[in-house]
Amino acid sequence: MKHHKHPPIKRPVLGKYGRVEFSLVGTNCATIDGLMERWQREYGSTINTLVVTGDHGQQPEYFTVQPGAKKMMNGVGWNEYDDKLYGSLHDLVLVNGNHYPADRQIVFIDPKKAGTLARRREQLTNVAAVILCQEATDLPQWLSDVIVAETPVWNLADAEGHLFKLFESSAQAAQAPLKALILTGGKSTRMGEDKAGLIYRNGQSEADRLAQLCEERGLETYFSVSEPSGLDNELPDRFVGLGPLGAIATAFLYNPDAAWLVLACDLPLVDGPVIDQLMNTRDSSQLATAIRGGSKPFPEPLIAIYEPRAYARLLQFLSIGYACPRKVLINSDVAEVVLEDETPLTNANTPNERRAVLERLSK
């Protein structure tokens, strides 16, 4: 057996920065940066986009972050792993290829910059489109040998619309597949017996009822457990003793490229229409999409869809001593599904609460 110095962990599928990235290379930086800035202005609010360009000779003394009016500067270094940590928080990354490479490329044929493009020949590994600048009519032979025959070739005059459609469709096509996680690993201390095994209707345990609802909607479904029993669809807790947040982080450890619809077993009035509303309202550009009762100030963290970018955020909160998933949602960019009828949000954590739910269901 091959010896592993460190335990193998499944890594998300990323390029130099994120899951979907394009470098724009071959013409002047003003043209490239202009295109990226126009995209950011027009679509950056709906498609979470990171733009990467060079400093063009103005090297900042410090790395700067400015949230709102607050400007922060520090001298911390930056490397390729930081590129991925930050880039993976975005749905689309656009890169000035005159400065930095990316896994897919948009190539400009600009006679004035022919040498610049030729020097980056080794970076052209997956050309998505070619754009002919005003004085260009043909592709260099060496580039014709690099690209596939189906690669689109556009004139600069009408390329912007084609490019924007390419960026949009690529980001949308890369939306993470949705899987379901049923939380069954709690201690059920207040109830006095395992809430996941309680039966409220149809002779089904809550865990099985919720799993059936998810599977009927085509979701690959897993159970979060504290101790494995040998079933294939169990995810034993890898963040022991950290409650629901640990269970969600465990799911991302198992598959960091999936989004996870998380459901708790102490909400026995959650039904198919509620899950449908959550799935249909999913906003993958946000960290999560969560249910919120109309009279409640905060979203419900255990009736929610967590996007892949939520994984890093959960771990960040753990690193500063917070294991509450609701606190993560409150302090992050989250889409909300507001339920004016809050009946499905009724908790059953004690025997008295369970009796009240059973009485409601019997009417």
C-alpha cells in the first residue's frame, strides 16, 4: 500500500482561481480591462465575478481590502493558494491574460501585439474563442494548430455581445449539482429519544420521510450520523462535537463541488411544497438560500441550501470560535425565502412539542 504522509482530502475542481475562469490575451490592456470592467458593471451584481488584472507599474505598498467605507491595508504575502481561496468564492473569474494565465482563454489577434501573444503560446491550453482586431484578417499558423476547428472566431466590432453570452452561459452551466443532507446525528437530549426515528405520519420515521421527499425531487440524499452503521449513504461526522455546522462541513469535505440542501429532523411539518419553494428560489450566486418565517428576524439554517463557497465561510467562523450556522448566515450574503405561514417551521424538540404537532396532524 502506498504510504500517505497526510490524509487524502477531496479537492474542489478549480482552475488557477475558480471553477469558471477566462483569461483575455493578445491585445492591449486598455481593451482587455475595458471589457472586463463593462462586464462587472452590467452583470457583476447577478453573477458573482472576480476581475484579475495587473498593477500596470503602480505596485501598491500594501494589499488593500475596502468593505464599504472601511479601508484595510496589511503587509501579508499572497501566493497561488490565496488565489484559489479567494477565487473559489466567485462564480466567474476574468483575468487580464497579458499579466496572468487562466485555464480557459479568449485570444485576440492584434497585429500590434503579435509578439505578446506568441510569447504566451504555452498558456493557450484551452482556447474558448478568437477575436480579430480591426487590422487582423487571419490567424497565425501556429495558433491554428493549437485551437480546435469548432472554436468560434469573432470580429472585435461585435465580439462583446458574444463574449458576454459565453461568460454568462459558462457560469450558469457550472452551477453546483444539488444534493440533500438529512441531519440525524444529534443527541436529542430534550426529546429523550432519537428525533430522527420518531414517526409522525405514514408510518415513516422523520429521517426516512425527509429522505423520500428529497429523492422524489431527484436529489442524491445522505444522512449525517455521529457513528456509522455501514450504510452507503451515511456521512459520519468528521467535525466531532460541533453540531449541525460540523455536519454541514463534513458534507463539503465529502463533496466540495456540490451544493447541499440541509434538513433537520426536528421540523416535522416541513413538506414537499416547502422544499419545492426552496429549490425553485435557489440563488447560487449567494452563499446560501434559506427559509425565514415572516415574523422572524433571522433565517433558518437547517432548512437551507448551502453553495460550495459556504464551506470556506463555515471554516472561517469555526476558526474564530463560532459553531452556529445561523450566525454564519446572518453575517453572509444569503438569499431568503420568506414564509408568511410559519407552520412548517414548528419545532418539535420536547415531548410536549411533539404532542402538539401530532394533534395538529390529526385534525
